[in-house]
Amino acid sequence: RSARVVYGGAVHEATACAGGLRLADGRELQEQEVQWLSPVEPRTIFALALNYADHAAELAAKSSAEQGRFLQASQAEPIVFLKGANSVVGHRGYTRRPADGEFMHYECELAAVIGRTARRVKAADALAHVQGYTVCNDYAVRDYLENWYRPNLRVKNRDGGTVLGPWLVSADEVPDPQALALRTTVNGRVVQQGTTANMIHGVAALIEYLSDFMTLQPGDIILTGTPEGTVNCNAGDEVACEIDGIGRLVNTLY
């Protein structure tokens, strides 16, 4: 597993070691001694809405009849939107909570990083185009949504609202991306639990879908959605998103 960090005024590649991380020059440091960046420099970021059956059901229960029909129809084709690199912050970074937001929540997500150009790739071959996986916490401010099923620019492209890291875990270390447990804690209390097995559209299916009409390039990142269990967070809260075998991503709201 690898990471990108700032130490001594310079950007370094790093790998995991007992008790911390090791820079490329051999120096070993504690994770609190560095500033963490996204483990890869993002190119295009694709984000999925309502890609977990339990989360879609959770929102459908709170929606109008018209929105509920849309949620059901959305299961046939992924709901995808784009995010800018401005939204990205690394492990142990800080994310601002808008003062006028009444409901801002975390979204623990598996992030798949493309490592090889993909164009019209079939699902059976899609995972060969993945470089690796990392953890994402994709914050949302529900007050700013136009409705429950249509993420908009003001929600999903806020500076520092997309937390990535700490590690990029090589794809060959993740035999099945659809068999990973996820959980989120707020100030140490478990508030969200799920499994990637509950995705409506798995990683391979998403690569097939996207690459059918556009070329995916190395550095592109696919955020695959979040399970049910999102609750409001406040300034000062420490939020930790963890995916088994991938890592534990810590972030603080201010």
C-alpha cells in the first residue's frame, strides 16, 4: 500500500510500515508527523448516487411518491455525477461545515482508482483496469440538495468535502471488491455499517457502463456510493470511515 504525504516542505511517496509510514528515502515517521494528501493525484472523479439498495430504500422512505418511483427506476442505470479536484482533502484533514447547514452527513465509500486506459471494456475484464482501492468520505449537505435524488454542484463540489486515503491498496491485494465490510464512527461511536456486496452496480459493472461512452484514464477515480446509516454531524466531530483491508480514514469537521 502506498500514500502521498507532505513532509519537510516537499511531497513524498510513502509506504506503510509498523507504527507509521516509510518515505521513499527510508525515513520512518508517525502518521501525525506528516500532512496526508490524496494517495493518487485525481484526474476525473466519478461519484455514484443511490448505489446501495439499503441506502436507496432509506431515502425512498423519506421521499414523495414521484421521487420513490425515480429511485426504483435508478436501479436499472447508475446515477453518476462528476466532482472537481478542488473538493479533495487527505487523511487527517479538515472539512468545513457550513453554518447554515442543518443536516450534513458523511458517506463512507469504496473508491476504485483506474490504472489502465479503459474503452468499451466488458465487466468480465474490467477489474484488470483498476490500479487499486482507497477509502472515501464524501460529505453531503442535505439542505443544499434540490431533492433527494439529484446531487448538485453546491453539495458535491465543496472545497475539502471529499476526503480520500490514507492508502492506495493495490488491486492484486483485493481479490473481491464486492466482499468488503464498511463502517463509520463519529467521535468513536459506530453510526454506519454495511458491505460492498450490497452495491446495486458493482465496480466491474460501473467500469463497463462508463467506458461504453467515454474513455477512462489512469488517475480517474470512481466513488461507488454509501450504505444506509447517515446521521447529522457537527463542527468539532471526528469522523472515521473504515473499509476492511483498505484502511481507516480520519477527518474532522470545523
